[in-house]
Amino acid sequence: MKIETLSVDFSDEQKRYLEGLAAGLRVSQAGRGFGGAAGSSPAEPTGPEAAHIKAQDKVTASGKKLADQERFKRELHPFDAYERLKEQARKNAAPSPADNFRWRYYGLFYVAPAQDSYMARLRIPNGIMKHWQLSGLADLAEQLCGPYSHVTTRANLQLREIPPKHSVAFLEGLSELGLTARGSGADNIRNVTGTPTAGIDPQELLDTRPYAREWHYHILNDRSLYGLPRKFNVAFDGAGKIAALEDTNDIAFTAVEVKDGFGVEAGVWFKLGVGGITGHKDFAKPTGIVVKPEDATNVADAIVRVFIETGDRTNRLKARLKYVLDSMGVDKFMEAVEAKLGRKLARVPDEALKPRPEADRMAHIGVHKQKQDGLNWIGVVLPVGKLTCDQMRGLGKISQDLGDGEIRLTVWQNLLISGVRDENVALASAAITQLGLSVEASQIRAGLIACTGNAGCKFAASNTKRHAAEIGDWCESRVNIDTPLNIHLTGCHHSCAQHYISDIGLIAAKVPVGEGDETVEGYHLFAGGGFGPQAEIGQEVYHDLKAEDAPQTVERLLKAYLANRASPDEPFLTFARRHDGETLRKLADAQVSA
């Protein structure tokens, strides 16, 4: 079919319509082998990508233009392109932009210009791995990557500095360790998080491990659940001592105890929340729905499939579940989920739920009693989430010899060694110290979190890990904080370190200096953010703060809190929320930096 050029001046909107129409025809023909006899009907999409192709066709039929990433998926599905990845590895060749997107389906992110290499994120359901897997990763990193790993804010590990020539060997090495990175990047369901103390926590309502594991394997073995409109996060919180931040996820399963007399069986259920994305200033929205734990995978599957059909395929900035909910409304969206399931879901009012046990903001650090008599978990302090290969092997050895053989990662960028007998706690703690790590931390250090930053991420505007360490070093010796405190630094709008939900959150920015176009690394600083029962987005206190001034500024803000809190028991969060951003800034500016 030939479209003749028309000698007519169109508006920009009309031109975009024609561009979208033409692009849609090309993609449709290329993606499904059109070109049959005149008048023949288009073939109905089949196979695991059918729902995605139908959603794309709906976009192009309306005259809109698919996002580039949608075209990449359609022209060559990433899981059909492994031979191309192997060929690039043989040539040590960097990927094209399209292939850089595709290889994220395998967990590989080419991060140039920050580094001329891949970064890899793994999949570790509920954040729990075996000691020999951590030791094996250390060996793999020394052979094929940079000799270190980072614990992420999704209770996961990422490895960096993987040259293209080592990409395939790395992925295959993971498989030999019983690990995978499949689907950990791009438009897929990311690592499944859960309560890190699941099964060992004395206050938990429910052990999240079997539910996180079931959902993990459900995803891995169903190709139709890959290639969503955008990335998707799911978390399970069993009401243990360490918060899993489930309300920051697209699907939040929160263990609750339902009272008798409200039309459903009394006992432990998951309360369902949807659409959390705190980088876009939104927590998971309540649905009023409760889900039996054994039904969580079926419900999550239906939610994802409705998202596949309704998510935006044209604008990547509006392609998350939050924006579907903003458009449809939660009730209408959940009606579509129920139609997909073929049944109604149970709903209860808030008064049907018993109060949940409170999280302990320091339970991820130090020694804590397990529900099993005579056993403990030890929370290890990591410097902004980083581990050397020697430390990885050492922690694996300690877990094998003195613990239960498991390593439990947390969303707080650290890990736990579980199953340590009372008589071995001192020895295990000393062995951890010998590795250059610690089991004790100040309130400032325990809650200090930073994303990768511009040392390894092309999106980041500042070196967040270095600046976080500088803030910790500066403030720890100058301010005696006696209450739990979180300070989060994130490098860009993706908000991997979730700055908006922190007591003090900093998001990187290029700060103008002088009269020209020169800029320096810096931040916008927020205060008063919270999660769980205190969920709220922080308010801006400082705009365009130079990175070199950040340590002293945080110091003054903390001193303002100590000088002006209502009582010694008032936490920073409450203090910050009693004032607006301008008042907090004036109070901080009145303090003197030591």
C-alpha cells in the first residue's frame, strides 16, 4: 500500500496522527507477517505475546505511535535473540540501543557512559539465598565482573563492570549456582520481595517465603507475563520486625488478621494494595480487598494481565500501573480483575482488621532473638550496600559454620545471618568484624541508604554513594541522634533509593553556579517522609543544594531537631511534619555547623 504525499499543511497533532498510523501499519505487517491477498482479514495474534500484540494493535489503530521500546519487543522478542547476545559476546561488542533494552530481559544493563560494561541484577525471591550461592557469586565476580557486589533496595544483589565478552558466561554461571537474572530488568516483574525474617520472626503473622517463591516461579515459567507496558513490583509483608516496604510496590500484599463476624473466615489474610510508586509520589492505594494467602498468585496474575491490556504503550513516563488507576479508578480496575478471575473478591472494612505488630526500625542491624529457642539473626552493617568478594565469601563461611546456612537480604541495603545459636553469637560477631564489617551502627549509619549514583548509572546526576558516606562520616561524630533515622540519597527521578519516604531524602540535581551554564553535583533535600503506618511523601526543605554543602546542611537540620523537638521522645518524623519546609529551613540555618 502506498500513501501519496498530500500538499496540505497539517497541524502538529494531525502530523502525529499520520505518523502513528503509518508506524502502526509497518509494525503490524512486520510483527505478524501481513501481506496476504487483498481483502483478507488480519490474522488473530496467537502465542504467549498475543495479549501484548493486541494491546499494541489497539494503540496503532487509534492513530497513536508506539514507544520505541514497544517496537523493539515486537520486531524481535528478547527471548528469541539469545544467539545475537552470544555473537556480541564473541566480538566483545557493545549493544545497540534496541539490544540494550532487549538484554535487560536477561538482567543485563549496559550502563555507558558511566561504565563501558554491563550491570546485572539478580532474582532472589524474598531476598533469601544459600551460603554457597553468595560464595559462588564472589568467585564469578572475580572472574567476570568488578570484584564486588551491591545489595539493592529490592533485597537483591547487583554485580557490575561485566564486559560484553563476559555477558553470556556470567548468565550461564548464574544458572550453575541455581540463580537467575531473567526478567530482572526492562518491562517485566522485578525481584519479588518479602519479609526478610520470614519464618524466624517472633511477631510475624505469616511466613512470606512460600508465597514469594510461588509467585517468583510463576513469573519465570510464563512468557506471557514478560513485556508489560512498564516495570512492575510485587511485595509480601508478613508483619515481622523488619518492614518490607510493600506499600511502595505495584502490588502490596500486607498480612493482616481479620476478626470474626465480618462475612469472611477469621484468620490471617493479605490486605491488597495497588499502584505504589513513591518516585511518582504515590503509595499503594487501598482496595478494601483481602486475599487468602494461598490465592495470592492467582490474584496477582489477574492484576498483571489487566495491566497488560490497559497500560500505556506510547508514553514511558505514564506507563506504570499508577496511571491506569488514576484514569480508571481503583474500583473499576478491580472489577476488571474480578472479571479476569471469574469471581468476586472478599472485601472487609478497616474495623474488621486487628492492629498489626509494629516494625522495629533497627531490627535489620545487630543481634535479635528468633522465634526458635536459642537461635538469633545478626544484621550486618554494609557501607552503603557494598560487599567485596572476600567479604561475600567470609559471610558465606560464617553462615555455613555458625548459622543455618542462609543469607537474608533486606530492602535496607544490608543482610542478615540467621540461625546463630546463643553460644555462637559472640564468635559470629567477631568474625564479621574481622571482615571489615560490623553488627553495630549509629542511628545515622543504620538508616543511610544510597542508590548506585553516577559512578555506575547514566541517569544519576550525582555520586550518591560517595556523598552518603560523606554525610554519615560528618554527622555521626557531630550529632548524637538517639532515635531511628533514615537518610536516603537517590540519583535521579527513578528514585531507586526512595528519597520521598525517608526522614531526610535527597534527590540528585545539577546545581547552577556562576552566571553561565556551569553546574555542579548537588541535591534537592526533603524531610518528613515515612512508610507503613506513617506513610507520607516528604516536603522539600532545600532546593539546589551543592553536594559539598550536604553534610553540613544535614548536620544543621539534625541539630535543629534536637534543639526544637517537643520532647526527648519526639521522633524526627513527627518534628518535621509539625513544620512546613520554609520553617524547617530557617530552623536549620539558625544552627552552627561544628
